[in-house]
Amino acid sequence: MNKRTKTNTVKAKSVKAVHPKSSTMGRPARLSRQVVLEKSIELLDKGSVDTFALAKVARELDTVSMALYNYFPSRADLLKAVADHISLQFKMPRANPNWTWQEKLRAWLWAFKKHAERYPVIFKVMGIDGQTSAGWLRVTMTVGKTLQEQGMEGRALAVNTWLFCSNAVALVMAELMADFRAPFALAHLDELDPHEQNFLFMLRQHHAEISSKDILEEGFNQLIRNLEFELQQGTGAKKSKRRKA
């Protein structure tokens, strides 16, 4: 092969290596629904829902906002998908046929704590703009169904399911997101009156011996005891009505 032939061959290979741009040039090949969800969760972990925007997600993925519309028509749809995706990862322990209803709900509480540790962003997306996500509603179904099986119904069922889940969220969030028993929690103690400082110092001496697990166990037990009381009250009220009838 002479020099001229070799040159022509190299040129031919160079031309062959240049591919025409595809019709999806605005969307990198690596982009997918799952990738967008994962990047959104990452951004929400770092920032607030209020500052979350499709443009930010697109910038982090090195693409344009329009490319994301292939998967999510709007910011609201993306946030809803994030909430549902995270909620779907919630797993209850394998049910034990010998469990009491108390043991079942206690298992739900610890499963939620474990889930929140893995996905702390759930606290930000379980309810957005006053609307509870469908995913979180599915997670709470275990609580409502369990209480219904114990004979709770109507208004009492609605109120106690809501209170149980809301208090569980508040308790777990307080333990995972902020340690109010840590020394730095009293950084502004000197701004209080002397008698207030003395009272808090009195409590502080016990904080060192209280673990997060201790707090959660006691908190969960109180939630269960509240339901036991409500169920007993409901049973008593039904018996009273039957006697009057």
C-alpha cells in the first residue's frame, strides 16, 4: 500500500467515525426516569422543597429542563413521583401470625424509623402543598387497617390513625434530625432566667444516660398505650349503648 492509499484510508475511517446526531440530542443516553428520581432525592436531601426546581435537576444531570419533561410533565409531578418512589421502599417485617395488634403496630413503628434513616427526605415529601402523597397514604394503611380489625370505626378510627401516624413521624424526626439532649442543645442557656437554667441543669444530669433507642421505645410504648385506652373506651361505650337499648 503506497502513501497516498494509506492517507485515503485514514480519511475514510475518520469520516466513518463521525455519526449523525440523533433526534434525542437534548437528552443524554444515560438519562432515565430512575436517574432523574435519584438525582432529585439527592438534591432534596441537601436543600428544601421550596428551592427545588426542574432546572436544578437538569443542571446536575448536565442536560436541559425540556429533557426532563419526557419523564415528568411538571415540578409537581416529579415531587409526587419522588414521594411515591420513597414510600414504595417501605418494608414491613414478615408478618407473624401470632402477633398481637400491639406487636404489629410496634413493628410498623420500628420499620418506619429504619426507613426514615435510609430516606430522611421522606419527611420533606410525604406532604407537599397541603396534600399527602399517595405513597405515604399507602404506608399508613397498616395502622388504619389494624385498628379497624380491633373494632375501631368511623370518626374514632380516622382520628386515632391520624394521631398515631403524625406522632410517630414527629417522634422519629426529632430523634433523627436533631439531638436535643446533646451538650450544644443548651448553647443559649445563658439567655434564660436563673431558675429556668437550674431546672434545665437538673434535667441535663439524666440526659447522658438516655439513648435514642430509650426515647423511641418509650415514645412508641406511649403511642400503643394511648390506642389501648381508646379501644377500651370504645368497647365500653358500645356495651353501654347495648344495655340502654
